[in-house]
Amino acid sequence: MPPAKKRTRSYDQTKIRTAVLTQFGTVREAIAGLTPEQLAAPTRLGDWTIRELAAHLTMVLGTLARYLETPEPEKLEVPLEDWPFRTSSAANQVDEDVHALTAAANTPLDALFADTTARLADTLPEAPGTRLVPSRFGGMTLADFMVTRTVELIVHTDDLNAALPGLDVPYDRQALAACTRLLTDALAAKAPGGAVEVRVPPYAVVQCVEGPRHTRGTPPNVVETDPLTWIRLATGRTTWAAARAAAQVSASGERADLSGLLPIMS
């Protein structure tokens, strides 16, 4: 695992909570309008159909509701900046949990969304951001865990849109911003340095990669892309070569090749 980067970025807890609940509600509304045939459509996530993907999204916040109903862990074990590097270790378990949920439950998807929303309404408003929750990887603060939910929701909203062209589920701006920032900060933690400037306007700019640090004027090594392309690169939904070929990424300078550092999450 990359060495932890000193935490420098902060997130507004109220805005993040609102963004997470808003994006969850937006997805719920989109899913409610799908036909059985659409729910059975494949996604880019292995053998998951739209139904499995939707069920997973209820788990994304359902786990939070469950965590808030259990005793608080004794200590902080997972800083936010470490979370992106730990997710791959849980991939198999997540897959098993999703298949178990969709195989065992005859409950309509909207009822799963409604149950999660109701449970969060009972527990989340009164929980302080400093409260520890027992994530899959160890104790995290609630504030940090909520930021990770923006990644789950934005990435999987994009998976939904890719699976059903024309669905066009909107992305909450605050959730998209937080997701983008966390994944750019993860890149800086994975490849610390100041030789390359990565720009994802309008949300994030980071410096990374060992080498001469730039301090004035136009940096000699610059990578620039849009938020959704960056998120797809960081999570393995697209490749560096494909994004470059599609002119979705601009890269200038001899060090401005991030192909060896991507994806960050897989």
C-alpha cells in the first residue's frame, strides 16, 4: 500500500451528507422507472445486471445505517486517504453479498431503497462526524466514511448510465466534486512528488510523481481531463490509452504519462 499522504483537504460535513442523500434519491427515482427487461440488462461489472447494481447501491448506504446502529469501534484504523487503496481487498465479498441479496430477496428494489432511506433518517441526523463506524476495513470517522459514499454513488451512477444509454441519471455536483478530489488526492499519495500537475477542472489540482518540483509559470508536465473521465481512469472503467485516443485527456511533457499509476481503485 502506498505511504499515507498527510491529510490536507477538508470536506464540509453538512454538504457531503446532503450530497450523498441527494444522489441516492436520484438513483432511486431512476431505478423506479425501469422495466423488468431493463433491470435484467448487463453492466460493465462482471456478471452484474442492472438489478444487482441497484441492489448494491442500497447496500452502499445500508451498511452505513447498520454501522450507526452498532457500538462504536474503539479506535480509528482507516484514514480517508488510505481508503481507496483498500477497496480491492473486499471485491469478492461485495460480489457475494450482492448476489446473496438479489437471490434471497423478493422485496422490490424500491422497498430496499425506502428501507435504507428510513433507517438513515432515524440514525444519521444525530450522529456527529467524529463518531467512529466499523467499515469493512476498520474504524473510520463518520465524516470520512460519508466522503467514501460519494465515490461509491458517483462511480456506480456512471455504471448505470453506461449500461443503459439514454438513462442519463444526473450527478450531484457536490458528490461529483468530493469523489473527484478524493481520487486525485489518492493519486498524489500513490506517487508523491511535484514533477507532474494533474488538473481536473473545476474540482481538483494535484502535483505528483517524483522529479523536479515546479513552482512558477506553466508546469512542464501537465495532465488535464474532465471529472468523469478522471473517475473512469482512477477506477479502471477506461484506460489511459483509450482516453488519450478519444482526446478525453491532454498530456504534455515527458513525465506526463500516468498509465503506470492507473487505475487507483479496481
